[in-house]
Amino acid sequence: MTQGPIRADFDQYMIPTYAPAAFIPVKGKGSVITDQQGKEYIDFAGGIAVNGLGHGNEKLKQALTEQADALWHLGNGYTNEPVLKLAKQLVESTFADKVFFCNSGAEANEAALKLARKYAHDKHGANKNEIVAFSNSFHGRTLFTVSAGGQPKYSQDFAPLPGGIHHTEFNDIEAAKALINANTCAVIVEPIQGEGGVVPAQVAFLQALRELCDQHDALLIFDEVQTGVGRTGHLYAYMHYGVVPDLLSTAKALGGGFPIGAVLTTNKFASTLSVGTHGTTYGGNPLAAAVANAVLDQINQTAFLQGVDERHTLFITKLNEINEKFALFKDIRGLGLLIGCELIDTHSGQAKVISNLAAEQGLIFLIAGPNVIRFAPALNIPIKDIETGLSRFTAALDIYLKKE
């Protein structure tokens, strides 16, 4: 009998871009995954906020298999029925008039930034090309988006980087006022900084950015790759804040595990990307669009989104109880089911250590930098799985403190 792949095969055959866990998941159902040895884990990671409906969702499987029996791929010399339905769903559910489809969050942000520069170039000339972004932000791994991201550790080894990108402090209105000017073509911001530590934007900060962009005819881009598609208890986080962007990037949970991304915008800006100015081979793929339609059919419902809020309340209540016992976290924050627990200074840098201990107890979650534990589970995670997962989290923290 031929042995299947083992963890050591990663080290032998894969470019070492990642450092994956020692175990290999092979099956998932709902919010439980099983590894090669049959050990089960409660999934609080959600594929980095991708698996909004968990693993093995029956309606997503049905949509994918039905589309697989019909039409797989065409390329953008043709349109297709699933992508037209998806565009209509997104437009009718948001501020947008038009949608551009791609394959990932990075690609969506790349398209948004390109659109913003071209719009400014066409209307104002070549000098209006500067982009304002924020410290500790994350917008993707392409050279353009990693330069817009406010974490030098992701960009410094790839110089020379695209120019005209300036960073200032997140949630600092006065700093934004000092930097945004007549040469600014775009401001890109995450409503909640995910990779930067699960830090929500202040309402007044986003309102100020909207006013500054209007004042200087700059495009306001909301990066909702992680916060979109129900993650915050609204279909998109801008709805929570009541601040409407000019461009919005979305990906991750939009496909529920099938790669897809999109840029949402209004008629005013959509015509900037005329025929031939931008493109992507797989963007608008019928398989991806069919799955995304099934995702929206389920998530974009009042009762479902209310369920996200209810689960948020349960998480926060239980995490505060855990913190009363262990006193490990200086802050527990977030919206909906994007939650961050920031370690106190005396335990700085230990988020990954705690994550590894949790996996031993049968729980997986994310980190957001070395000091923040990040939870982004399925939006429909069963209550019993939340309780079981947090019980395992408690056990892991207990073991961690005894080892200290």
C-alpha cells in the first residue's frame, strides 16, 4: 500500500514560504476538522476568515457540482450566467453600481489602486498620483499592495517599491489631515485592521477620511477583504460605520473557500477601467461565481446576520470570564466574529506559543502579529462548538501559565 503525503513532504517539495502546523487536516464538517490521525479540532480560524459557512456546506457543494456539470471556464471574451447573477446580487445589496471580479483580495486591492490612479490621471493629470495608507495595515502580497500595506517586514526585501505611497497612523485624524492633499488620488483603509492586530477603526476617523477625500477629489477605498460578507454582523463593515467608500474590495468569505475577489464601485468611477485597461484570466469564473452566489444567498439574510451578533456576544462574554481567571489580555476587541485578544506586556510575543498549545488541546485559531490571538470562525458556528472551543482555549492557557 502506497503511503500518502506526510508533513515532511512539505519541507522536501515546497518552497518554504510557510511554516505549516505539524498535523495535516484531511476532512472538515461545519466547524470541526479532522487530521490524518483522526484527531478532531474546533476551527476558530475559518481559513483566515474565508470559511464563512464552515466546511462542507451542502448548498455550496450543490452549487459547485451543478455548475461543474454545466460550464467550467471561458475567459473574459465571454460573459456567463453565474457571474451576472452575482454582480446583480452585490449591486442590489450594497452602495455599488458596478463590479469587477478577480481571484483574491490582493488582486482586488491592486485593481482598486490602479483604478484610483487612472481616474486621477484622466481627470487631473499625472501629478495627482499619491496614495495614503496606514501603519500596520495589510492589503495583499503583490508588489503594489504590499507597498500600500503599512508593515515594512512584508515589503522591505523587495525594493525598489512602487513610489507615491505614504503611511500615517491609523485612527489619527490630525495625522491624516496633514498628509492628504491635492496630489492624493486615493486613501486605502481597513475598517478593522486584521493582520495589524484586529483594531477597529473609530467612526469619527472614517468620517474624517470621507470628508478629506471629498475635499481633495481623492477616492476612498475600503479594504473589506477580511471584514466583508457578514464577518462584522453586517454584509459589509461600511454598513456598520455608516460611511460609504468609493471603492470596496472583497474576497475571502465571498467564495466560502473557492477563490474569488471583487471590486465594488459606482458608475462615476467604473468607466475608468474601460475595455483593455485591466483584466484577469480567471476573474468571473463560472465555478467561483456559482459558489459565491450560494454564499450570499445564505449569509445576506437578516436572521443569519443577527446570529453573527449573538455569537459575538457569547464570545466576548466567555473571553472576559476567561480573562478574569488568567489576566492575560490587556484588550479583547473586534466586531462580529473577527475578535482579537491582545496579550499583556509581560507575555509579549507569546501568541504563537499559545496557538501551538491550543492545537494540542484540539483548537485552532489565528494570530495577528506576535501579541494578538485572533478568532475568525465560521459565521454559523454552532454554539456548542464555541463552548467546546473556548473550554479547550482555557485548558491551553492553563498549561501555558504553568509552563511559565
